[in-house]
Amino acid sequence: MVFKFKFRIWLWLKDLVICCLGFLALQPNLYASSQSMQLINDAQSFFQAGHYFKAARYAFAAGEEDSQLKPISYAWITAALVRAGLYHSASYFFIRSLQTGDTAVKRKVLTYTQDLMIRVGADLFRKSLKKQNFMLIA
């Protein structure tokens, strides 16, 4: 009887240790997520301050650290590069933003469509916009 009680405590302690180790294994991901969100917030503040290259760099770093933030980071990179005047570079991230399928990101990015069409040309976007079921008047 005493042996069974000690054995049950041992099993309970083993389960507790496994749970604690699992929680500790998740901690770096939580830290990375908060650090990535901080990078996105910094990118937004740099964008609002007019530092578009820094905003694009910080948004790119956030997307590289956390794959869940890639859509919003692509949107901020597109916005920053358009404002900086790098339309060809912005077109790549514009297309990548549309490919993510996130509705909020598409709304943010599509505001730059006219600027990109005028400066880069519609031929570059034709194939990707057809895949996304957007209409092009050409």
C-alpha cells in the first residue's frame, strides 16, 4: 500500500516536471513574438516620422523573426518603399502582400496600387492580380 502511494506521487511529480519543461520550452517563442511586435511598432513609428528606410528595415526584421507577422510586415514594407520612392522594390512586396490572403493587409496595400501602376506599369502586376481575381483595365 505504501509502495503504491509513493509510486503515484512519483508519477505525479514526473507529469509536473514534463508540464514545466513544456512551458519553459514555449517561453522563447513568447519572447520572440513580443519582440517582433515591438519591431512592427517601431516600424510604424519610423514610418509616421518619415524615416521610410528604417521603417522598411524594421518591418522586414519583424517578418523574418515571426512568420505570423509576415503579412503585416509586407504591408508596412510596401508602404515605406512607396513613400521612399523605390517603386520597383515596393512592387515585389506589394505582390507578396496580396498573395498572403489577409483582407486587412490587402486593404492597406491596395491604396498604393495607382502609384505603383503609374511608375512600374500594369504588365508587371497583370499575372498576379489575375490570380487574386482583381480586375485590370488595360
